[in-house]
Amino acid sequence: MLTGKKLFQTIIFSEILQGLKLTLKHMLKGNVITEQYPHEKPQLPDGWRGAIVHLRYDDGTEKCVGCALCEAACPSHCITVISAERPDLPQKRIAETYILDMTKCVFCGFCVQACPVNALASSKEYELATRDKRELVMTKDTMLTLGDKYFPVREKRPVYSDARMDLFEALKATGFPKAEKGHNS
């Protein structure tokens, strides 16, 4: 049963009046903290997970080796990777096709963490609104362009030794070893 005081508070919506009192107090104080968003961009923290981008080495080559670990780690299955051999280094692979569907992405960062060569990074790109959702299907070229924009400082490309290349060329000339059928070791 409602007492007289409780009944009066219920009728005049005392909780709402208390909230309005607090709002008016802060509004009349003069130190309003409204961000003028389209004109002033907010400062995002370093850990912000925006659009996923591809990175390059300092010589302009892409870092992605096409291993598809990002595709396997993605919980929303929004990444498709098709890899191929690099023309200049036949024992190395690259991502021939890389497609990221941003309409499915949950920005969890698992793909960034799964990448063994640090070819992926989370940018601070958050303005992804568009009238056509097909624009949110990002190709490798789009991701490399965004990577150049948000990560202008690039890592030095690892040097491959001539001894490794000589060994590879010798193996290629003589033929690669093949496993024998029925031989279990």
C-alpha cells in the first residue's frame, strides 16, 4: 500500500523532476561538453578498433603472405583470402585476392592478432556510412590505400639471404624430394 508521501511522489513523477533539476543545473553552469562532431573530429584512443587495413614494407611491397590465418580466426566469416606464389620469390606467397566484407565485420581484432607477419592493423577509420553497402566490401587495394593513409611509417622489409635462394634454385633444378607411397616413418 502506498503511503501519502509515496503516492504524492508517484503522481508528480519525482524521479523525472530530479533528473531535470540536474540537467538544468549543468546547463546553466556554462561548461557544456558538447562535441561539434562533423566540424571537429573526436580524439580516438590508441586502442581504437576501426576499419581493418593492410600494411606495406618500406619498399612498397605488401606484408600479407596469404596464409589465411585471419580468415580462420574471424568469428563472423567476413574475410576471403586466395593466395598465390610471388613472381620474384617462388618459395614465398602473397594474397592474390583479399576481400573483407565490412557489413559482417564485428571489429573484434582477432584477424589482426592472428596475423603472423603483422600485415593487418586496426585503423582509426570510423566513418563507414554509405548509401550502397557494396562499397563496404573492401578489396586488397582499398585496404592497402587505407593502410598508407593511417600508417605512413613503414617497417623495414626482411632481407632474404643469397644462400637460401641458391639452395632453393639447386633444389628446383634437381627436383624436390618426394614421399614414397606406403613408407611410414
